[in-house]
Amino acid sequence: MKTNRFLIIIFLSFLLVHSTWAQTKITKKQTTIKPEAETKENLETTKRETPDQYQIRLLMENDAFGGFSDRYYTNGARLEFHMSAGESNPTRRVFSYWNDLFLTPNEKTKYLQGFAVGQEFYTPTNITKADVSYGDRPYSSRGYFTNSLTTFNEDTSITTELELGMIGPSVGGKSAQINFHNFIGSPTPQGWDTQIPDSYSVALKTDIRKFYHRFFGTQYNVNLGNIQTDVSFGLIFRFGNVDKTPGPGSSVLQPGSPILHEDGKGYWYFYVNPGGTLQAYNATIQGQMGTDKAYKSQNRSSAFSNWDSFLNNPTPDVGERELQYRILSEDNGRNTLQRYILFNEFLVNGTNNPYNIGLNYLLFNNIFNGAEEIERTTRIFLLSNLAAQWDQIPDNAKALAVYSIFRPEGGKLPPIIRYYSYEILSQFILDPKQRETLLQLLREEIEYRDEKTYIADLKRAVGFVRAGFVSVSNAGFLFGLHYNYQTIDFQAAKGLPQQHQWVGFQLGKVF
């Protein structure tokens, strides 16, 4: 959370300096112009250039708000401050060259300069695993600060923003989500130590909204940067007491324009916004550009590819064993039971393993199941099984069992625990060559994965539907609710959900 405080301090300091600079300039101008020399035209020009509107907006969204499953894009928050931008405003001078390509300025055109800080958190399907899951979305978190310009008239808004931020552990996603889940009584996320590493970000984004009828419009969104590069298009259908004003955006992921409001002219409407996104790059899925600390479970060359070279005697049986080990290793977060049955048939029943389900499940969980957090009822069941044959269990296996059941929450399983698990499991495999090979392969596997971050393949086309309600009162109070449905943005393993849903809200006020 240190990075969040740092960004907020920068945000507030910038506002203070900018406000002081603007007020000094206005005061100086007022003292140098003699009242008797002022014309009506000068007065109107001064009024236009003086900041005459301020507004604040908060957007928040979370899959828990709608009671949906906790996965993929799990939380987003954004706080914005906007004010009128006169002709001498530096942000307007720079960004208006770009914005004016999409909108022809007229006497009704207005300009708002904006500042924002925001955060986004992403998690896999099963947050109870300490390791990454095969073919799932990796953990990642990003935070950012933006400076923007919104150009708008009666039916069109163009918002362009420059974003500076970072992705990685320094953003504070781990502590934020663990604290929030502890507060609401949800399971503690176990895998944040595997998240995408730290990297700084820069991006330029443009959102275009145009209404051809008060109940119908289009939306375009372009992101160019080293965290996300994509383009989106959507249709907006709405119904309510509203003219052709584009109104505010609604999503933290695509915030769009701020509160568009004139004194005494409130409006409200319901809307549906179907559309799609084409992705070129997404660091929250693919990791940093050029990093050597990433791997892909689906398509990398694993240690099991060396099975034949270890045995030096390829046979159909060797190929079958390799396939079984691969299936055991391909944990997608939702196939634990199937893989445990395979583990029991292949590495327990066919050996002289003397342990019952208690210790064997812990070995399976440590080696092949991502060190998944053990639920309270399951923990009691395993303890009962262990107690039944406690005297027959070696001391190193006892220590392993106790640690595995009661290990600390929220972190990786230490490598030494995996090594112990490998040793205890393999010593009961009757075939000495198979035992030697299994140990060597598993050791190579953990050495390969240690200090590396799982990344996923990108899905180029993503579809979405947003729906909600927006109300801006005569006095400039904003209230909005929105629902989001989206197809997944990465290439998922078989059996994982192919969509995600979440709910959000926004509050704001024009001063």
C-alpha cells in the first residue's frame, strides 16, 4: 500500500501547485487590466478562461458486489478530479490537437482537465492454491496516475489521458485483497507471491463517445502502452430523461468522460452497451516485455520431456507413464479430484506405500495440487486419518504432515517441503529406475519453476455487455450502477470458466 500513498501524495501536491498557479495568474491578470479599459468582449474572454467548474468522481467495481465468483478481474477502483480548462491550460494546449481531430470545436465546446489515481487486481479461478494453476489467469495488480483532457459538446465527448504507473507487488494487491477477504469472511488468497513482477508503466488512452440520437450512440476506446495495447468498439442503447449528451463513462477499465453537466439541467437514463475488444498486448496476462522470469505451463518444454533420456530405453510403458505424470501436473484449479484418483492409482496402489489417505493426500497436495489451502472439515478428516497410524509414520513424515496441515496462509510452499514430499513419496515405489527418474524429474521441475512467474497466452478477441443506470441531478450529483459481463481475455485450460461478471458503482459531484 506504500505505492498507493505515494501516488495520492503526488496527486494532491500536483493539484495544490496547479490551483495556486492558476489563481496567481488570474489575480495578476485582474490587477493589470484597468476597469475603464475593459470591453464586453474582454470580460467574456476572461470568464471563459477562468476555471468555473470543479468535480470529483469515484468509481468502484468488484465481483463480490454481485455475489459472483471471485476470479479474473476481481477489483477496480478509481478516484478522479476534474476542472474547467481555459485556453492557456497546459494540458488543453497539448491534448486538444489530438481531441480536435475527432470533434470540430464550436461556441458550445467545453474542456475539462482531469487527474485520477486507480488500481486493478486480477486473480486465477482458484485463489486457495499457493502455486499457479495450469492454464489459468496469473495474479497481477496495477496502480496508476493519469492526467487527461475531455473535449465535449452537446452530443460528443473525447477523453484523452496520459497514464503513468506500475504493475507488480509494490502496488499492494496482496495485502489489500487479503485484508478485504478477512474483513468479509472470504477465503484468504494464497498465491499472490506468484504475481507478475514489478514494472513501470506508461500509456496513452483515448475514449470517444458520440450520440446520433438521444437513445443511441457509439463508443470507441484505444489504449497504447507497455501494460495494455488494445482497441474497443461498442454500441450504446439507452432510455430515460436525457438529451444527446454523452453522459459519464461507467467502468474502471474504460472510465470514459467525467460528469457532463450544466447548472439546472439534470438527466437520468438506463443503458445497454454491447461491444468487443481486440487485444495486442496485456502485461497483466503476459507479464513484462522481455522478462526471463516467466513460463507457460501449456506450451513450454517441461522436465517430463526428458523422460526417455533418463530411462535410455523408450517403450510404450514409458510413454504412458510420461502422459500420466503430465496429467497429474496439469492443475487447472478445478480438476483436483480427477488428478487425486490418478495419483492414488498410479503412485499409491501400485507400490508398497503403507500410508492411508491422510498422509497420501498431503503428499499429493504438496507435489501436484498447488499446495491448496485445506478447508477446516477436510483438515479434521485428515488429522483423524493421521492419528490412526501415527505410530507407524516416520519422524520426517510426521513433521511434514503437521506443517502441511497448519502452514501459514498467504504464501508459497517452501521448496524444502516439496523436497521432503518427493522423498517420502518416492521411497515406496518398487521399481528403482522409476523411483530415481521420478525424483530427478520432480526436482528439475521445482528448480525450473522457482523464482519464476506463470504467464498465460492472450485471447485476441474479447466480447462484453454492460448495462446500468446513471443519474445526474440538477445540482450536479452523480449516481450510477453498472453490471458487466465479459468473455475471458486469456487462453484458458479446459474446464475453466469462459466468462466473468462483476458489478460496480460511481458517485460524484459537480461544484
